[in-house]
Amino acid sequence: MSKDSIIDNLFRVASNMFTQFNTEEPLISEKTKVILKTTEGREELYKKIIHSPKQGDVTITVNGQETKFFVEA
């Protein structure tokens, strides 16, 4: 399975799961959606979260901007 397929499937599952919750804030931010649309962002996410997972804060750098994600599992 390709990296893009893995990320697409995870995003789809997360989106479907999160629609069950009613919150004022979106559970997947617009900033995260933008990161997922870029090749650089997908590579960073795959490399730092999926390929070599670690719990805690993970910093992704895309287009010179750092974004922190908290990885629970």
C-alpha cells in the first residue's frame, strides 16, 4: 500500500469517526487539511508519525511553517 493511500485511508476514517461528535471546533483543523493536500506535508506526516511513531508532541515543518501534533498512540 502506498504512503498516499495510507494517509488517505487514515484521514477518511478519522473524518468519518469524528462526524459522530458535535463540537464547536472542527476536530480536523483547516491547517491540517492544507498539510494533507501537499506532497511535502504527507511525506513529513508519514515519516514522523506513521513510519516512526512516538508518543507526545511531534513537529511537522511544511512550507517553512512548523505545526505541532500530539500523538497519543
